[in-house]
Amino acid sequence: MAKRNFSSKRNAIYETISSTKTHPSARWVYDQLKPSIPDLSLGTVYRNIALFKKEGLIQVICNVNGEERIDADTSSHPHFICNKCGKVYDAGKFISHSDFTTGLTASGFVVDNEYILFYGICPECLKNNQL
């Protein structure tokens, strides 16, 4: 994304969100920035996330343990949410999701946007016997 005319706090919040693949929560963003921006409030993080959502700069992926998880990659791509550890993964690197859209459009549907979520247990939790 090109540099936006944001305040320094807003820019730091957006940069933190867009520079991670963790699909962060507002609390995670706050925890990352608080040491370098001591006067940052959690409310400021939430307000800016709401603005970014409204402007289409980020998208909400899911809710894990009562916290929205967000992504700065607003392209259509599937996600996998682990029911044990709560991690959110970009599933597009494991599977192709274009078959869903192709199948629907071939059947006469018009797809305006996609939102595909898979839930289960991730390989790390399986490896660590966290069943």
C-alpha cells in the first residue's frame, strides 16, 4: 500500500497490521505498539481498526475467543482457524479456492465476494497432541 496521510499513531497501527501474517486482534496490535508509543490507548487501536475496515484497507476474518481477527490482505482467500490454539492461517497456500467460484458461476450464480473459513486442528496442535 502506498503511504497514506495518516497521523503517526494511525500509520503505526496500519503498518503493524499489514506487516504481519498472524491475523492479529486489536489487543495484539496494541501490545506490539505500546512499548514504542507509551500514550497509545486500546481505544485508539479499536477506533483506527474500525476506520480501516470502513475504508476497505483491512477485513475481519473471524472471531477467536471474543476477539476479531483481522487481515490487511483484502483479496479473496480462504482461511483455516485452529479450534485448539486459535491461530488463523491463510489456507490459499494449501488449497485452490477458485473451483468454488468457477462451479457457482457455471451453475448460473453471480458471486459478489467470497468468504471461506475452515475450522479444525492445525498440524502444530496435532503434533503436540493437543487433542
